[in-house]
Amino acid sequence: MNMGSLIRRHRKERKLTLKAVAEKAGISEGFLSQVENNVNSPSVDTLVRICDSINVNAGDLLNEIKNQERLVVIRKSDWDDIDLPHTGFATRRFFSPEKRTVIDSAILLIEPEKSIPIRKGIKNAQEVLCILKGSLELVHGEHTIQMVEGDTVHLWSDTKSQRITNTSEELAVALWVGTL
């Protein structure tokens, strides 16, 4: 996670608006937005004022960045350790939501005859789906694609009509990566 994402997370946890924090820190709302989106970096003095405005110690924020997890490994043997809930699918994420800033990724485990829902609130996102075990059916707009182990697809998200379904009789496992 980067500094801007951490500042945004702390601000939202405290239910503070961009405007309120910017005013208290003595900066423009636009500049604060640029900091949170990693378009601009604040000076040390401005960082301290922003942190004071959201009631976070600037040193603690920098330590959080320094000590963040930078590598996550999911072993194939971990695939069988997941208890599938009543929905019939599970996602094994590589990073927690607050650490995902550009891409999201997961191992998907889908029981036979179960579907995984599409991501909500995504616009102009790209996705990659690679079948690691079993087979899946991808519905994307007007297209229906049967995919088997080893098949990979790269697509633009279609939030209106996109679905991934396990139409086989065995557990399907896929690697999924998508932009945010």
C-alpha cells in the first residue's frame, strides 16, 4: 500500500470528507485528492498537517508503509484447505482490500453448477482469467466461452452481462486478475 491509499483509508475510517481534512490541514481539496490518488506527494510539513487532520501520527503512517506485506504466496496445496460456503465458491485473495490499489487478484474455487458474481462498481476494468483445474463457462456480453484447464482469456469487464460458471462435475480452480 502506498501513502495516498493509507491516508484515504484513515480518513474514511474516521468518516471525514476531503474538504474537512483539506481545510484543517491548510491545503486545497484538489491537492489532497491528488495525494490520495498518488498523483502528487506532500512535503514533510504538509504530510504532518494532513496526518494531524485525520488524527494519525505521521511516523506511524510511514512505518505502516515500510512494514507492509510485499509478497504473498498461495501454494497449490492451499487450494484444498478452503471450506466452500453455501454459495459454492470461494476466493483466496493475495492481498487484503486496503493493500490493493491498482490490481486485484485471487485464486477462485467454484463448485459444480455454481457461478461467481461479477465485481460491482467497476468501470473500464480489465481482467485475466486462467483455468488451473477443471473447466468454466464465461459469459461476456453476447459471447459464451467454454474454457478448460490451461485456457486463458483477457477481457474488458462487462458489468451488465458477465458471469463465470462451473458447468462441469468437479471443482474448478482459476487464477483471476483484474484492474481496479
